[in-house]
Amino acid sequence: MAEQDQSGTTTSGTKRGVHGAWASRWTFVMAATGSAVGLGNIWKFPYIVGENGGGAFVLVYLVCILLVGIPIMVAEVMLGRRGRQSPINTMRYLTEEAGLHGAWNAIGWLGVTAGLMILSYYAVIAGWALHYVGQMASGAFQGASAEQAGAIFGNLLADKNTLIYWQTIFLLLTMAIVIGGVTKGLGVAVRILMPMLFVLLMILLVFSYKHGDFERGLNFLFSFNYQALTWEGVLEALGHAFFTLSLGMGAIMAYGAYMPEHARIGRTVLAVGFIDTAVALVAGLAIFPIVFANPAIEPGAGPGLMFVSLPVAFGNMTGGLLFGSFFFVLVTLAAWSSAISLIEPAVAYLVESKGFNRITANLSLGLMAWVVGLGSVLSFNEWADTRVAGFTFFEFMDFLTSSVMLPLTGLFIAIFVGWIMKPDTVREELDDESNRVFFSWRWVLRFVSPLLVLVVFVLGLYKTFW
Ligand code: PFF
């Protein structure tokens, strides 16, 4: 067992709890929701549903959230709160505590690396949203048809300088917050912004109900057309369950490290999972009816889906200029509160172990994400035809992180907490839960989650490449 001296320093030489803590359980809920609700819900979920033919994919996704996402999220928060450090040092501390092989530290490393890789392309897409704020406000989409909206989006993708400009601005914004520490500012901002985002989504929902083909949209999302589902799609749904809940990459573990000692983890995680799923479904219901009302937009249009269908809606809505730019401000803010949690675990590690301060840590990591992100920028124009195993650079980064690294890290976490850690240690950290809740959770985490991840992962990879 790792010894701790008075200052909270472990035998591995790292300090526990140096980054401060959330003011309350509620601040944790908001911060974790801020991390979870992002581009994954509003941009990615609808377009991958579209690419995978609708309802059956949605069902698989919901099953993954319930049987894999929520149980693993509880495990991550629990690990973080016990370790009270960056994911890398948390895992080091916990393996030392249990006298285990150092290979388990790979969980921390894999997660932190995946986070930075995701940040690289996340910033590019968030940059599109930033650009759209101005486009909306300037009236570029006023009265636009689906064809016109598609052309405007196409022109943006072709223009790499504009893409790099907005990608840079978004990364600078992200670093600015993380330099200042997550506890202040962010908690407050998220508490105001998340409800606003929700209200705006509702307004869009009403618009799509009135002006879109709502019935077809609803059918597409909720009727289970199994023929459309493939094993690749199932793997994508699983990967997305991790992505959307910010799991498998240390973000939630890092946030768990700042959680108050006696906050109930179970119900907290359920709240975050519920809000996250609700936002994704409402986004789908706001987007697809508009898509089906405009034959020029394909449900399988890919990453551009939201950037074409929503401007069409806004451009033809009273007050659309205002609502539209406001909407993209909020998408940006949702992305912002997520991006912060993508870089924070690595920042925390550099500060704890490598003698960086928050400024130098952010600048170095931000620069790395920026350089790798250029690959994604170019994959939408100059490198659009360059493919590795059928993927563009952006698609490859997305696949590697969401469909490979996150499920793998999640699998290791489930095995570590379910099978390797001493049950007493786990129980001690979750002592606020009733026996029934605790033992059901542990059972699912031991048997259901790992098996599901393993089967889907192996079959999905097999079908993707062979
Ligand atoms: N959950 C975020 C979203 O759905 O957009 C993305 C994300 C944030 C993934 C933070 C991972 C993470 F650590």
C-alpha cells in the first residue's frame, strides 16, 4: 500500500488533491454534464444515426449507454475520487495501493492520449460552429434553400485557411479557461448555459414539428429497421456511448478527482447520463424532420448534416438570424465546456509530475493538438482523396479514438474495478449507495459491460477490416 505523508504525497512522489475541488455535488454534475454534452450530442449523434439507417442504431446506442456507459462512468468517478490526481497518477496510486502490476497504469496513459487526439479534431469541428455564428448573424442563410446551404458549407470545407483560423481560436479559448483552473468560471458558465442550450433545442424542435416532416423524422429515429444495422454500426454505437459520456479518456476520472468526499456517485452519474441522452435525442428530433422535408439533404450526409439542415431551418424562420447565431454560440459553448475536459487530464499530469505550470502545460499540449488537427483540416480539402484503410485522416482519428481506444480503455476500467480492485476498497468509496444498488452495479460491471464491449469490439473490428 502506498504510504502518504502529511502533505498528501504518495511513495511515487506525486501529490494528491493539488488541483482543488468542486464546491458541491451540484457543481460536479454541471461540470460533468458540461463535459458530456457537446458536439457529440448535437453534431455527431444525428449524423451517425443518419449514416447507420436510424432506429435500430438508436436502440443499440441506448442499450450501450445503460449497460456499459453508466456502469463504467460510476467506476471512473470512483477511481478518480479515490486517487485524487490526474488519471495517470490516479492509476499509479491505485495500482500501488493494491500492490498490482504497473501495466495497469496503461489505463491512464491510453485515456490521456485519446483525449488529446480527440481534442485535435474536436477543435476543427468546433471551429465550424464558431464560423457559423458570424455566418448566421450576417444573413448568409437568409431564406436559403438546402442546395444553397450545402454550397456554403462546401465552400467552408474547401477553404483551409478559414478552417485553421477558427480551429486556432477555439484552441486558444480552451487553453485560456484551463490555464485559469477548472473550478472557477467554468462551473458558473455551465450552470447558465446548459439550460439555455436546452431551451434553444426545444425552440428548434417546435420549428421542426411545424415545418419539417416530423412523422418521418420520428419514424426514422424510433422504428427498428434491423436490416439497416451492421456490426460496424454496432461498434460505432458503442464507441459513441463512450464518446458522448466522455468515458474512457480520463476526463471523468479527472473530474471525479475534484469531487467532494461524500457525494453519492450513483445518482449523480444517472443525472449526467440522462441529460446527455435527452440532449442527443432532442437534437435528432430537431434535425431529421428538417432533413426529410428537404430532398436536397441526405440523412447519411455525414459530418455536414447539422451544418446544412439547421441553417436551412433558421434561414426560413422568423427571427432566424438571431436564433441561428445564438444557437451556434451555444453549440460552441457546449463544445468549449467539453474541450476543457479533454485537455485537463494531461495538464494535471504535467503539473503533478513534470514540473510544468498550468500555462506551459496548456501551451505545449494545445500546440500538439493544433498540429495534429491540421491533418483533419486538410482531410476536408487537399487530402480529401488520401485514404488509409478507406478512411480520411479525420475519419481515421475519429475511428481510432472512438471505436478503438475508448472501448479498450473502458474495458480495462471495467476489469480493473470489477475484478482486480479489492471489493472492500470499492465498497468503501461507494459507501453511500444501498446494498442493492451497489451489488447490481458491480454485477453489471463485472459480467455484462466487459462482455458486451469485448464482443462488439472484436466483431466490429473484424467486419470493418475484413
Ligand atoms: N462528450 C463530449 C461530446 O459528446 O461532445 C466529447 C468529449 C468530451 C469526449 C470530453 C471525451 C471527453 F473526455
